[in-house]
Amino acid sequence: MDFTLNSEQQLLQDSVRRYVDKAYDFETRASYIQASRAGRDTVADNWKVFAENGWLMAALPEVHGGLGGSLTDTALIAQELGRGLVLEPYIGCAVLAAQTLVAGGTAEQKASLVPQLAEGSRRIALAYSEPDSRGMPEVVATRADKDADGYVIHGRKSLVLGAVGADAFIVSAQVTGEADIALLLVDAGSAGLARQPMPLHDATWVEDLTFDGVRVPAGNRLEGGLSALRTGLAHGTVALCAGLVGAMEKAITLTAEYLKTRQQFGVPIGTFQALQHRMADMAAEMELARSMLHALLASVENDSEAARQRTLSATKSLVCRAAKYVCGQGVQLHGGIGMTEEYAVGHYFKHAIVADLLLGSSDRHDAACAAALQAELGH
């Protein structure tokens, strides 16, 4: 698979980077955080900018109002947004939910909803994770009882990315008597749906959803089940890992600049060989993570679902561990100032810690890799 960017992809990457550099600097991001803590919505205006620049429609099908781009386009956008620790729910709404809908929605659902997602007039979030599932899609305790009018949902979903401000949710549930899970489109204002917003350590927000007899029409069921959900999660994992690569790039840049200006014994501390070695280790970990991201991109495009799942788990684990190491070293090399809320590098470490727990932790994905290998060897 050729990872050399074509002219359109280079323009796309440049446009996102210019936006992040000019309109989403660290001080602006801090103001958004303060506004969200005060209960003010800061997403709507920026989401409109995302839509106007074509970032929301980049990887959506042309037949439904998208640009027909590839997963690489998603990775490029996410990588640049990761450099700025952008707070908007790009991964939750524009990737996870949108790609699950594309993979599993009926023709009517896609014709109706995908254009709205592409133009930014509607946001849908994917509600699949549960307290006992730890981000893995196979474990589903939420129940959907079928009746003459459709389905009645009981259960709870946790850590729903992009849920704050979403108009609807794609909910995974187990239907009695069916082996595959069901994906149901639930309106955000449905009776019996309780929503609990929660801030995460990196200043992003999620919601816990409780379904107490929420009624869903039969026509709101997507055609796809677990396979469609896994496709959406594969796209989301690529975006999450790409964002972490961007975050590592920025953390290394910030640290290198600091080492050039901070002086000790009358010289910049960046001249100390031991610190240069640590910077080299950080760069090596980042490039290893980038290579693993490329392997996942190739696997999603070319491999079987089973092979893709193994590569996905390996990539999620490796990239998240690398991000925690690189951003943690950035804090260490900054010393005490790196621990302060007012300085940027600590926020990159916070993001790395949170990202490791989203879409399945490193430990959970390591266990999935081990189980797949044991099954392959016949043990």
C-alpha cells in the first residue's frame, strides 16, 4: 500500500493544519475548556467550520453527499486535529457513528441521514460500550425486546463519545432469540432515555446513557450487526491512533523548543547528551507508532475481518503505550512547569492516558491478540 500523499490529500492535511495553528492555539483551547465547564456550547461554531471545509464528508460516499475519500483521509484529518488536542467530537460523530451507519444502515437510512452528517446539520453518536464490556463490542448486556411496534430497550451504555449535543444514537443491543446483536437508531429525546454528561481527564466530554423502556420503531433498526459495528470501530481506532501520532509530534516539538531555551550551568539543557538520548527515544517510539498505524490502514483496506481485528488490537495497544511514553517523557523533560495546567505539554499526556482507555484499553486489546493467537494455534 502506497502511503505517499497525492495532491488532494496534501491539500487536505495542509488545510487542517492551518486551521489548528491559526484558530485552535493553546490559549483558544483553554477558553473552550472554561466555557464548557460553565455549561456553554463551544462545538456548534467549530463544527460548522469542519463541515464547510469538507472534513466531515471527506470519507463518506459520494452518492450520499460525501467526497468519496478513503480511510487515509480520515487519518490525515485526525492526525492534525490531534496536534491541537481539538475538543470537538470528530471521532465520536464524524467517524465512529458515521462509518457504522455507512456499513450497516439500510438504503433509506443512509439516503436520509448521511447527507445531514456530511453537511454538519445533524450529529449522531455511537453508543456501544458498557461498564462490563470495557470498550469491546462483543459484550452486550443491553436488551431490546421485540414487539409488534418495534423494540423496547433496557440497559446502560457508558463513555459515549460525541454524545453531548448529539441528535440521535446508534445503540447496540441483544435481541432475545437472535445470535447477532442489533443496531438501533434512537432519538436523543426519546422517553425513558436518561443522559448523564461527564468530563474526562483531557477536558473532552462523554455521556452515560440509561435506557428504561425506550421504544424504537422497527424501521430504526440498521441492517448490519456486529460486523458493521466492528467496521465503524476500525475506522474510529484508526482516527484515534492517528490523532495520537499527531499529539506525539506536537509533544516532541514543544519539548525540543523547551530544551533549546531552558538553561542550566550557562548553557541550554538541550546540549546535554543524556537529554538528547531521551529525545531520540521519544522520536523512535513515535515513528514506530506511525508505522503501526500504516499497517492498520493497509489491513483495514485489504485483510479479512479476523486478520483486521488482530492488527487493530495490536495497533491500538502499541500506539497508546507509545503515546503515554512520549508525552510522559515530554512532561519529565519540562520539569515542574510540565505539570502545570497553564502549560501545554501536560495536556498531551492527559489525552494519551484517556485515549488508552477509549475503544478498549491496551490491556484488553493485548488479551484479544493473545486469544486470537491461541485460537490460530489450536490451543
